[in-house]
Amino acid sequence: MPLSCYLTIYPDPARPGSVLLYSTKKSSLVRVSERLLAAAYADTLSKEERDILSRLELWVDDLAAERAAMANLVEFSNHHATTFTATVVLTLDCNLACPYCFEEPFRGKHTMSKETARLLVDWIKHEQIDQGRDVELRFYGGEPLLAIPRLKQIAKSLQDMAIAAGRTFTFSLVTNATLLTRTVVEELLPLGLQSALITLDGPAEFHNQQRPFVSGRGSFDLILDNLCSVYDLITIKPGGNYTRENYRHFPAMLDVLIEAGIDPAKLGSVQFSPIHPKSGKQNACAFDSEAWQIEANLFLREEILRRGFSTDKPGMGICMIELTNNLVVNYDGSLYKCPALLGWPELSIGTLAEGVSDYRESHRLDIWKNEECLDCAYLPLCFGGCRFFRKLQTGSIDGVDCRKNMLDASLERLVLQDLKYGKKRC
């Protein structure tokens, strides 16, 4: 019985003579002695040691069987899924004028009609709720809170249908938070609102440059006021978009939140990301693999954890494109597999009226089922990477977006950060 293929081993800087075994499959971290590791390689472990490592899935009966199970994991997940998840674009209108806006090439006063909303509700009822699935929606834009009547129409209808069928309905928001007042949240809570992903691009002087109102006025102070007034009602997940020039200023924004009286432990995961090209734009940049982006991610993650905020730890990374019960519904009823692909109409996979077409070839499903990927210790964190990034890099979804170089350069430090800060993570 050998060590798992989906395992990385790092020296333990805190305890000489020990090593850290990190399971990329289970996101578990175990400290063992160098003696035990040597015994594992020599297959001289005691029964008790084998049993413990087997229980943690660090030691397996059969590498070929483990590999086959990994190859079948997506099909297994799809077959056993009990929840349908959809990102719903309520409107492409927005009250901010962010110069880097991803949707800028097709942004405008386009809002989902009542008829399309009814079609969406009927489709979810027949295709999901009636099939025994719970429903989780993520309302997106533009700014979704500019279309509150449509949001309420959809949420109330689906909530009633889910309750009648003995299922659950919940939703979240992706919002710039300028309209996320306590009154609005209190109105939406009974309809199933649970959380909101908001954006703060660093402290005020940077945020107001990157995320001004259409009028040119800064939005930072209003967002902060709204955040302070609602974070006790729903889970707020702060995010932000940095550049090579300003990312080191972002921790100052976290200090502003603390100074405003916000308890970091009461917020959801904090996630900062580099600004990417606008939708439909190509770029030869090797996203997330450039040295400065790796360093920015590690620096910001350390600062997030050091202040007591939570952030995601490395974990199973199945792309939503691979997940059958995960869709994006555009304002006009067209369907996509990822919000990042909205700028490419040729990658639409159908409509609410006509249903979902076969997108296996166009989106290169199972592209990661090759010898190199299946034998890679990072496969559970990657599963072929991001189709969107691959299209940006090459102009088409023509291969995997390999993350090996990036993970080689960063995973050990991510693991050590989580070990250092313990429960200050999610």
C-alpha cells in the first residue's frame, strides 16, 4: 500500500526531524516524523501507522484504483448532486463606472423582463425542484440591486415552489454594495438572502479611482457605511481587484474595516484578485502564474490572516463548467456555463426556452483526463484549470490551463500560512 499520488511533502520549519504531508485531495495536513516517512517509503509501517494514514487517505490500497476514482470524481459528483446552483444576470446596468469593468464591452440598460423571469422560474421548477433538488441562486450584474423588483419576483416564486415541494431555496448577491442598505437587506432576508460578495479595491484613495460612481464621485464611504449597517444580518464576503502597482496598499483597507468596528470573525472569506482583461478581450499573459501575481497573492493572504480575517484555503477545484447542475442565466434567457464567458456569445449553451445544448466539445469537458493530469499531485486543486484563462491565453479552449508552475511556487507557503494561523481561515 503506497502513499497517495495526490500528496505533497514539505519540511516542517517549526519542528526539525518532522515533515508535513498535505493531501491535495482532502485538504488535510498531517505532521509526521522523518522516520515514519522513511518507513512509508520502505513499506515498513506498523499496522497502527498504516491504519491512521489510510483513514486520512494519505496511504492507499491501490494507486491505480485511486487514479480511477479521481478520473470518475466529476461524474460521481454530478450524479449525487442534490443542489442546483445558478448565477442569474438580472441587469447589465450599473451605477458605477469602473474603468476595468469586465462587462463593459456589452454593458447597458439591459434588464431581465418579467416574461424571462417567469420562464426562468418555470424552468427551475420543472428541471430542478420537481427533480428533488434544492436551489441556490447568485444574483449578478451589472448591479443586481438596480433590479430589485425582478429579484423579488424570482425569489418569492421559487421560495414558494421549493417550500411546497419540501426543498430549500436560498440566494446570494454579487453587488458593489452602494445600494446594500439595512432596509434592502431586511426586505430580502425573508425571501432567502444569505450572503453578499462585495468589492472594495483597497483604501479609499485607490478604491475611489477604480470604482467611482457614474458621476465621478467616490463610492468608498457609502459602501463602508452600508457594510457596517448590514454585516450583522447576512454574511458579507469582501473582495477586491488589485494591480501590480497598488496591491501592497490593500491591507490598509482591512485596517479601515477594523477601525470602523467590524469584527473580522463575523465576515465571510476575503478574496483579492488581480484585474483581468475585459470580457471578449484576448491577452497572452499567463494569468496567476506570473511571479508578481504569485507574490501578490501570498502577501495579501498573509495580511488577511494576520489581521484575523478568513480566506479560502487550497481545496478541491472542480471548474463549474464540469458541474451539470451549475449554470449561468443571462438577462435575455441565454445560458452559459461560467460568468466569465458571457462576452463570447458563441459559447452560449442554449436558452431557457430551448433548453441546454450539448457543450461537451465546445467547452472541452474532461480535458484533464490525460496521463499527465491524472498523475499530477495537484489535480484535485486544478482539474485542468480555468477554461476562461485558457481562452484568454490562446484564443480558444484548446487545452488545459496547467497550474503546476504556480502551485510549485506557492502551495508550500499557502500550507504554512494555514498552519501558522490555524482557525483564522475558512
